[in-house]
Amino acid sequence: MPEGPRRPRRGATTIEEVARAAGVSRQTVSNALNAPHRVRPETLERVTAAIRELGYQPDQSARALRSGARRTIGYLAPVDDPLDPNPLMAGFLEALVDAAGEQGLRVLLFRPTPPASDPVAAIDELVAARQVDGLVLADVLSEDARIAHVAGLGLPFVSFGRTAPGQPQHWVDIANDQAMAGVVRHLAALGHRRIGYLGAAEELPWMAARRAGFLAEARRLGLSAVVAERPEVAAVRACLDGPDRPTAFAAGSDLLALDAYEAVRAEGLAVGPGGVAVTGFHDTPLCRHLHPALTSVRLPLRVIAAALVGRLLDQVRGAAVPAAGVELTAELVVRGSSG
């Protein structure tokens, strides 16, 4: 039985052979592997095709020995309950691992070792062990000790969330205020003139931005805005008590939207068209399983993760790093809860 064309044994092909097959220099192949943004798209496509056809597998260990790179990034995982995990951050981690893998990187998760709880000490331990090339931080607060500490160490880092003025602006985030403004415009276009906002009074930066965006857009459109400072079910029911009740609620998260569902129904009203419209934020999987399905703001987690990995790699490689952070647009996914 005749055999088809034999593919080289994985790892047997050299970088020089890839270069010959693609009609480029050895350095161009190296750039395609390590800094694809420096290679013209048509050339990158040709090199990628040659790598795939020849079964070329870069020797990561040899590369690490030559460069001193570990090909590993550390992710300081937020504290969470394994029996009730945060679905947003679980989705972000999935996107981060994929984005790192596309660049030949691993992601090392770490936390302070119990009973210790100081993330700064955990960072120092990881840095002393020389296990990572840089860090990814999330849930960044206005005065975040982790950012100041990592910046002082001179360690490459990026953050999902904005850093304070005067700190390195190595962040990627969504425009939370504009996303919530889009929710207000959506509800106003459906005819709602009195809209409630559900968001805890705590000043988490992203929640503060969503509230500010809600209030600014409601004011611009001449809407009547009601803010539930304590967005528990009882507080939402209080907002619904009386003739001037809101006809819609915009929640700062999908979980807060669940309180709105419960409160609306406890008042004998329906969620959705003909009743009280409800929107959420994050577009977690539960949105699709509610009845009616929840309108929510979807975060572009894969785009966020890719941008974070790209900015971190630029720092590791000593490339020019933009002085400003990256602000991305979120998408409003309309479902039955808002009509």
C-alpha cells in the first residue's frame, strides 16, 4: 500500500528549514515566533503555514536558557469560594490561559499561603523564587498596595483594572461608565422614563464608574433616576412601593439583577415587557437560564486577556510600552428581560 507524504517528526525540523520553506530569513522566523506584531501580516501568514506544514516545534527550554526567560506569567488569583466561584473571573482565567498559550506561555496561579493573607508577601515569595517573567493582577482598587509594590520591584506587570495616577499605566479595562450609559439609552428607547439603579454603595472603582455613567446619562436624557443604595430585595421592593415606581432597573451586576427579579415578583409584577424591565452587567452564564433571559453587558474577556498578555510581553522583551492604559468597549446583549 503506497504511503502518503511523510511529515517530519515533531521537533525534528530546524528553524533554518522553516525559513527556507517560507522564503524568509532565520530572523524573520524568530520574529514571527517571538514578536509577531513586528512581522508584516502576509509574511507572518507564510511563516505560520511553513511551521504548520513542517511540524516545527520551538525548543522552549533552550530558548529560556539563552534568554533567561521562564515563559511563565504569574496570576494573583482573587480570593473566591470554590463552592460558589465568581463566574466572571473564571471566564477571565480561561481567556488568560488561552491568550498566554498562543504566545507559548504558561500561567502560574498563586495566592498567599494560609493562614497568611498578605498578597505583597506572596508576590515577594514568587519573585524570590524566580519563577515568572511578570505578573497579571485583577480586581485593582484605587489605592492598591500590590500595584505600588510590584512597580517598586521593577517587575513587568499588567492589571485588569485601572491603576492610580502616578503609577505605571499598564492596565486594560472596559469603559464601565459608557457601558452603563448604553444600558440607560436602551431602556429610554423602550419608553422608560423612571429607571432605578442597583449597585452597592461601596466604592469599588468599576462599580463607582457604572453608577456615575448611569446618573450622567439619565440626567442627559432628562430621566427620573432612583438609586437603591442597599440593593437587597427589601430595598428594591421599597423602590417599587407607590405610584411613581421605576418601570425599569439597571443593575451593576448580574447577581444584583437577581434581587430585582425577586423583588418585582414579590410585588405581584412581571419582569419584562408589560412589567418591570431589568438589566444586568457581566453577561455571566446564568443570564441565559433565567426566565425571562436577562439583558446584560458582555465583557470582551478574550480581547482583554490578549491585550494584557501583549502588553506584558512588550515589557518583558524591552519593547516600547504605551504610556496610557487600554480602554475597551463592552457589548449590550439584549434579551427578554428588557423587551
